[in-house]
Amino acid sequence: MISVNDLAVEFSGKVLFQNISFVINENDKIALMGKNGAGKSTIMKIIAGVNKPTKGTISAPKDAVIAYLPQHLLTKDDCSVFDEASKAFQHVFDIKHQMDALNEQLATRTDYESDEYMKLIEKTSELGEIFYSMEEVNYDAEVEKALLGLGFTREDFTRPTSEFSGGWRMRIELAKILLKKPDLILLDEPTNHIDIESVVWLEDFLVNKAKAVIVISHDKAFIDNITNRTVELTMGRIYDYKANYSHYLTLREERRAHQMKAFKEQQKTISDSKAFIERFKGTYSKANQVNSVERMLEKLEIIEVDEIDNSALKLRFPPTLRSGDYPVTIEHLTKKYGDHTVFQDACLAIKRGEKVSFVGRNGEGKSTMIKAIMGQIEFEGKCAIGHNAKIGYFAQDAAAALDPEITVFQTVDEVAEGEVRTQLKNILGCFMFSGDDIDKKVGVLSGGERTRLAMIKLLLEPANVLILDEPTNHLDIKSKDVLKEALLNFDGTLILVSHDRDFLKGLSEKVFEFKNKRVIEHFETIDEFLVRNKVESLRQAELV
């Protein structure tokens, strides 16, 4: 059992949160929720021992192992993928090396009666007890299993880590965490940049093999599937629910309704009291009563109502010309980089109004296909854009294309047309730009902020074909809900690349699977595809 005791954090005299206390039990799977800036990652870093609180402590058993996966990684590139993952067992290897060195000394020294020789024997015995008390493990097999589960191939094992993107390096760090078999795993946005198959694998591990887990995530399906408890951080304090995310949302609304009722009743009492004071403050016979009411008001603790979610905002894509019957047609398309074939002889036709998803493991060619459609790369075969097709494209690096010299508000004001112009501040607010944020220059925004701004810009530009490549990586749940609602009401053609199952649910009516250098068309929803794909994977596992 690990205890969080009376935590408080202040920055430059401003209180971020205070009096935060809760207990993490052995098999708790906790979702740590709250709006951006509430302090979720700060609490997680304090539990991990990375940061110190202004006040309070973390209590844990002496031998407890706490493993932490931060949102942004700082990794070295000095070894292969397999060797980097094997560092999870470094403490075991260190003990073995020490034992080998001591045994070599015992074998070569002849001063058997000396104090130094006896100390060597004692040290060797101590290390031996620790080493042989450890569970017997085939470390190479465990590393291989974890890496394969997270999407690596055996060919990747010997490649240097420097050849991999940030998303793949995150998987290596995740593999190291899983291999340590910690008492508590802390995960900050673990599903960003990993594909659906790897997310499903991670869920299964966390539910069936991990002990305690605390996760910060904007992936609703992921946190619903793995958590049994939700700790919400809001307005500097916490609320603890013994419920998963979906149930927590219902309970939170009930709590806010009670708060609002109590707040209104208190405001009426305050109003009545002030009216009483104003009416009788000069009346001698009522002086004691007036003084009593004034003292009551001075001591009154004002009821606070938690922040209200404004995600009820309805946003629609602006209308545009009707496209031809087939906005995108691909025939016998092959893409190679040198000797490496990404996919070959791919054929697909996307009808007007269809909403389709591209799925598959990272590196199988989803983003490459989109680049081919957009004419950004050379390829063999045919790719035709249909009559009147106007494409709105959100690339993973869309943020880089924004003008750094203009403000946030100017960026969206330039593309907005019609009635939506009256809602720009509300729309910016739903994507976490409020107050002075809208007057910031784009050049000073963080990577995540620029990505959100690029998404808003896309939402406001007329298009009848939308191509979105991992659009939800830097969006919180509220922003994703706004985007999904707009896409559900979009009457054009939609092509989605995403690992976020909850976001895809109800959006995608057809799946194109990128696998083994092929593109396979499935006439099914993403949920049907995942259920069938998991069964197929299990069957394949049984045949190995």
C-alpha cells in the first residue's frame, strides 16, 4: 500500500493544489483525471520521486518498486533495442557481475586465514542469498515477449535505438517498465503514438498482469477498459470515485447538481441576510440581530461549484461543393524505399460520403498511403482524385505549417466564414485557448498547442474530403468530443488514421487494414474489426 499524504504544490505564490491525500492499494487501477493545467502530471512526478512537493509526503514500503513513464522521454542512443530493453534487469546483471568478480578473487587469493578473505566470503554469501532468492527467469525470453507485444519485430531487436522515432522509443521505455514487474506503474499518456494492436496488448497486460496502476490518458476506451477507480483533480482538490471513467462521468454530474443546488440555496441566504442588514442596520432594537447576521456572513465558507464543461458546443464543417461519386481511386499502387517495400499492388475506391479508417501497426504504410493520395511522394501505379474533390488534410506535422508571426485568434479568423465567425472564442475555448491565450503569437506556442490550433483551422476550412492522420494525439477528451461530433455531422468523405478506438467508434463504417505489404478492405465497423482481429491473433498464437 502506497499513501499520498497531504500534498500541496505552489508556484510563485500561486497554489496549484493542496491537502491532497489518497491511498493506492495493491490492485487499484486508477485513472487520474482533470482538465489540462490542474496538476495531474505534477502529482504523478511527485509519486515517482521525480519532483518534490511544497508540502506533504509519499509513504511506500521499503522494497516497493515504482515505475514511471513520462509523457516526454529523454533517452540515450548507445545500444540496440534488445540491449536497451534488457536494462530493466540491470540490477540482476549487476549482482551477477559482482558475484563473478568476488568468486574470481576467492579462487585466486591464498590468504585464507585473513580478515579480508573472510569478508569476501561474507559478501559473496550475502549477494548469493539475494541472487538465488530471485525468481528464476529466462530474461531474454521475457524481453523478446515484451518487445513483440509492443509491435517490434525480431529484425528490430539488433537495430540501434537511434533509428527509431519518438513513438517507438516510448515503446522501448514501456517494455522496460513492464519487465520490472513493479508494484505501481505510473503512465502519462501511454497510448499516444502506439497503434491499436499495441494498445490492446497493453490493456491486457495492465488488467491481467500488472499490480497497481495510475494512468493519465485522453483515450476513453483505454481508461474504461483498464481502470476500476477514478481520482479527479479539480480546483485544487480531489474527488475519489470507486468507478471507471464512464461511471465516474455520471457520478460527477450528480455531484455538480448537488453543488449547484447547495450553491443557489446559499446565495439566497446571503442575499436575504444582506437585505435584512440593509433594512435594519440603523434600528436600535435590531442591533444585536444585525451584528449576529454580519458575523455569520463573515464566517460563511462560500460553496464552490466545479468547473463546467462547455463541450455542448455544436460545431459543423462549413458547406462546400458536392464531389464526384469517387473522390479517391487507387489502382495497383506500390511504394518502395530502396529495397524495402511498404505495400504493393494496393487497390481501393472510396465513395462520396464514406467514412473509412486506415488501421495497422506502425510502419505498415498508413501515412505513406495518405502522402501518396496528397501527391507528396512518388509511387508506382495510379492514384486519382475525383471531380470537384476539395481535400482538407491534417498531417501529423500540421502544426509546422502554421504562420508563427500571427496570433492564435488571427489564425482561425483568416479561414472562418459565415455564422461560425461569431463562435470563434467559444471554439478556441473548447480546444483549451482562453483569456490571453488567443492573443499569443503562434511562434511561442508549445507543440501540443500548435497541433490543437491546426485542428481548429481545419475544422473551419471548407472541404468535401477530409483526411486526418492521427488527429487526436494532443487533444483532451473535451476537444476530441467536439471534433467527433463535427465529423459525425460531416456529409463529405472522411479518411481517418487513428489508434483511438473510442474516437473511431461510430465514425468508421469501413476498415482498410495495412498488413504484410498489403491493403485489405473490410466491410465492417472498427469494433467488429477489433473483435475479429483479436480472435485471429489468439488463433495464430495457438498455432505457434
